[in-house]
Amino acid sequence: IERTLSIIKPDATRRNLTGKINAKFEEAGLRIIAQKRIFLSLAQAQKFYEVHKDRPFFGELTEFMASEPVVVQVLEGEGAIAKNREVMGATNPANAEDGTIRKEFALSVGENSVHGSDAPETAAEEIAYFFSGLELV
Ligand code: ATP
Ligand code: MG
């Protein structure tokens, strides 16, 4: 059974959408096995998004992620990584399918409400960045 790291981003926590987003995960068969609300420092956001450090939107992205609290969570289920990305929808909400989180809630390509790991290796790294083994049951 697979696990993936999900983040409910500041645009969504600010608008009190955590419950509605979690309902989408649960309806898709993803189980929320760990969850906490944290306020990332800019340095922590930069470390998390290090792979994007040369992209033009890196500054905007990391400042946004460190602007207000986020909810970090671990989702578990069969094919959790792909299933979560399906439920999230396309990065740009203008391209997201009906019924997806980003179609319903995202404000823009930057303020797009959720993050989800993109592969087994990144999922393992990202889960370990936020959660200890003791927190994962
Ligand atoms: P995520 O990694 O957040 O789950 P993703 O894999 O769909 O989303 P990436 O290409 O990994 O998208 O980009 C990471 C994040 O950077 C996006 O979720 C978005 O918030 C931001 N981003 C991507 N492209 C742009 C852009 N052109 N302008 C502003 N922000 C962007
Ligand atoms: Mg990504």
C-alpha cells in the first residue's frame, strides 16, 4: 500500500477549505494517516522546493508557502501517488478537470491549493521531511 505527501497550501487554509479538500481525498479512497498544521519558515519552504530553485517562479512560490500556515499530511491507499494527483487536477486550474480540487478551489497556477508528491522516491523524501516514523501509524 502506497503513501504520498500532501500539503494544503496557504490560499486554501486561509479560506477554511481544509475539510472540503480532505473530503475529496477520502471520497477517492485515500486515507489521511497523519496530519498537522505548521507555519513554514522561508528557509524551510526553499529547502522543500529545492528542485525548482532555478525556475522563474521559485521566489513567488516559496514566499507564498511561507506566508501563512499550511496543513501537511500523509495520504495512504492503493496507487496513492497517482490517485492524489488525479484528485488534485492539473497544476494550472484553467486546465484542471471538473470535480478536481484545483478546478473547484485553486485561485491561480501559483495559489493552487494543494501539493502532492510526484513519484515514490520524492514521496518518501517529502514524508520524511515533515513526519517522524513514530507519527506514521
Ligand atoms: P505540486 O508540486 O505543488 O504538487 P505540480 O507538480 O502540479 O504541483 P510543479 O511543476 O511541481 O507542479 O510546480 C510546483 C508548484 O509551483 C506548483 O504547484 C505551483 O504552485 C507553482 N508553479 C508552477 N508553475 C508556476 C508558474 N508558472 N507560476 C507560478 N507558480 C507556479
Ligand atoms: Mg510537483
